[in-house]
Amino acid sequence: MMSKNACGHEIRNADGPAKDFPSCRPALEKRRFSSPAVERLMEEVAAGIRDPELAWLFGNCFPNTLDTTIAFASDNPPDTFVITGDIPAMWLRDSTAQVWPFLPLARSDASLRTMLEGLVRRQAACVRLDPYANAFYREPVLGRWREDLTEMRPGVHERKWELDSLAYFLRLSHGYWTQTGGAEPFDEGWITAVEAVLDVLEIEQGEGIRSRYSFARPGGTTLPREGRGAVSASCGLVRCAFRPSDDMVRFPFLVPANAMMAGALHSVVPLLEQLGQAALAARASRLGREIFEALQALARVRHPLHGEIWAYEVDGLGGVHFMDDANVPSLLALPYLGFCTKDDPLYLRTRAFCLSRDNPFFVEGEKFSGIGSPHTKPGTIWPMAIVMQALTSDSDEEIRSCLRQLKRCHAGTGFMHESFLAGNPADFTRPWFAWANTLFGELIVTLYRERPHLLQASL
């Protein structure tokens, strides 16, 4: 039997015979942003992919952010707003991840560089508006979550305090600087945003006794202690209220987010020094060192089956939560984020836990296995986690297995989704989720550069 994908083209079912794979990209005149450098790279990579369906998926997914989610004004200065897909708001996390694999191309594409500059500037403006918020609107309006019991400001879509949001802002800033060599977006407004980041980190360290952040949603999520969050110890780790899945934490110290922030602070120090911001650089360096040392002291814990591994969350008072979530930052993603190497023994033990049934959100079915999330229903796997498993593996066979699963989980749509039911990929969430699409494309580009033989072989 044949089915129709989201573009109305007939393609094979998951286990049926192959057929032609017409592009699912929007018509050229309807694309939100076009980059000659990206198009050249896509042609080059596609020529190195033997499997026609995998090449088709790459061609649909890799440019999806540029094709469908960019609002770009090439003014002086430029401004770029990047929605996450089917939700018309911009997350600091998602928007950074959505453009991340395009950064190395910015030196050879002036329009792409300007667009990325505009995103750094927009993110800095968002942080200045509210460093505790995770998602924003393009205009200063109040939207869907206006009734949340927290300090909602016009322009804020959602005010869930997620530590990784600020880490992603620093990650994009550093990435732009290293890949382009330019300092265009790093003006007084950007410096003010970095000061706001460091202020929040210092306020939320340890017990967070100076914090005025609270969150309650009528009829929904409310943080413990009347919205202030659970109790934690005084230490170098930074409290937060929500995970990168937007779900509430169990314990306030989210280990992958603290690890990502430690790395982000370390990476941004040379940029601050080059900008003549010695005091800010010293402050960022100190915070990064304190977070790293506290992680070593408090987040390395003994699991009864896997030995010493990284916990997912701790409170510094003895509370430990063993799990991993599909969203990044995750424990699985620590090497991808530059926190450790793929062959680090502590990471390898942690990775074995994450990819086992000892992780309560690992799902294993007859044809699919991978990490899910409490954000979606039980029994669902996130393609993002399968991609991250491949990106953090040194095993050709494991990577091939991941590619086979990714090729079979799109349910005829030609795109990655937020999650799918392990026993039925046609039961999926979020048909338009640009972060998952871009990350899949990033995997294929990474394999093309580092393990091209895997793309040249049959799956």
C-alpha cells in the first residue's frame, strides 16, 4: 500500500517498497530564508548518501528552519526571530539549536552571517527583557500564558525558569564569534544581557535565598513552597525550576543544565576579554569554575547497578534523581555539548544507564528503542534522542542502527517529529518541530565529514 506524506506525495509505507521521493520543501518563493552556502552543502552531502530515502529525509529536514521558521529584517542593525515550528514563539534554546549547524557556513555567505547576527541581537534583547523567561514573542504582547502567576511582561510567551536557556544564549554568542571572527552583535546591549545572565546565576546559586522568582499556573503546574521551588543546599550549583522539556524539575539542581552552563561560561570568557570586559570575564570564569567543582562534588553519585554515574537532578541535601530526558541538554548529550569526551569512563557508565531500562524514560520495542520524556505519553520515543545517541557514539554499528530507526520513524511525512509511539510511528506529536529536523540534518552532515562510509553504504 502507498500513503501520502505531508506534501501530498505518494511514498512507501514503513516496510513497503521504495518509490520516488519528491521534495517536501516549500516552493522557492515561499521559503522564509535562503542561503546559497547551505544549498551547496546540501547538494554535496546528498551526493554522498547512497540510500535514497535517507537522502530525501536530509533534503527535507536540514533546511527546514531556514525554509519555514525565520523572520529576518536586514536593517541596521539586523533582527532575526526564529519560531520553534508549530508554536508561534521563539525559545532561546530551540532557536540556537535550530541555526547551530549553519554557523560554520557564515564566513562564506554574507546574508547568512547577517541573519545569524540578527538572532544574537534578538536573543540579547530577550534576555534583557526577562532573563527568567524561556520563550518570547516577536512583538511586545501578552499571549497564551498571560494568566500564569509570575511576573509576565509584554513580549514574554512563557516564563519558565530553565537554566539551559541562558546557556544557549551564551553558546550562540560564542559560536557566532568563533565561526565568523566578527564582533558586530557584541555591543552595549549584549554586554547588558550578559550582566543579566551572571546576576541571575549568582542569585540562584545554592539555596537561592535572594531569588524572587516564583511560578504557578492556575489549574496546572505550580512549584513547591507556594511557587518558590524545592529546598536545596548552599553550594556552587545553580537552581532552576524547569527542564529543557519545559517540565518541572524534581530537585532544583538540574545536572545537564549546570554542566552546559559551566561550559558556556568558560567559552565566553575569551570573548569578554577581547571586548575589554575584564571584570565580566573574571566573574564568568569564577562562576563557571564554581559550577564545575560543585558538579564534581555533588552530582557524581553511585547507582546500584551502573556504579558511579552522573545524576540527572540533585538538591545537595542527599536527594538524587536517576533518569535522562530526550531534550538537550541531557546526560546523553554531555560530549555533544563539550562537557566531556565520548570515551570518558564516567560518561560511558552514565550513557549505559541512559540507554537501559534502568532509565525510566528509555523505551524499547520490537523495532524501535530510545529515550523519551515525561513531556509526552508513556511508550513514546523522541527522534532527537536517537540522533543524539548517534552523535555521541563511536560505534559504526550503533550509528547504523540509529540511522535505520530514523529512516523508519517519520511515518511517511518526510520530517522528524517531537515523539512517536514505539509500536506505531504514525502516532506522533508535533508534525512541525524544526529543532528535531535541524538536529537530524546536523547528524547527517557530521557523518558526511567524519564517517562518510556510513552514508555510502546500504541501510
